[in-house]
Amino acid sequence: MGAFSLAGTPPFSIFISELMVIQAGIAAGRYVIVAVFLVVVVLIFAGLIHHVGQIVFGTADASASRERESAVPMLGLLLLAAAMVLLGVYLPASLDRVLVRATEIIVG
């Protein structure tokens, strides 16, 4: 899930920002820049998924531990993954207001 989030696939939050960049580029008539952006995003996605696939499905080094991992770190990762998916699908109004205000402060 982390790799797909980093790669910017739906329903994760990075996808929304990529979609907004594409929409703004099309609205401004910058079709060449949008095309270059899409090519770069596809290359990043392919490279990231390729490397993660090698890590996950590749052969382990002989010195790698074969012991079973504790469930406690996995619970923390699952909790964070659930939060990423939730914020990618639904953004609470209060958090949206905070982010909009922070953007206004930064932009001026």
C-alpha cells in the first residue's frame, strides 16, 4: 500500500494533487507540459512498482533472518495505512479548513 501511495494511485492523496496539476495545466492550455508530466509520472510509477516488486517477490539473501516478525509493528503499519486510505478518500471539513488557512498564510 505504501508503494501505491508513493506512486500516486487512487484513492491515495498524492493522486489528487497529481490530478489537480493535470487539470490546471489543461485549463491553462499547457498541453506539452501536461504530456511531459504524465510521461514522467508513468515512468516513476513503473520504476517504483518494479523495484518494490523485486523487493517483495525477489529471493532473500542467505544472511537474512528467517524468523517470524512480531505482530506489533505490523499493527502500527496497518493503522497508518488505514489512515492514508481514509484521508485519500475523505478529508474532514475541519482538517480541510486548517490546510486551506495554512495555504493562505504561505501564499499570502
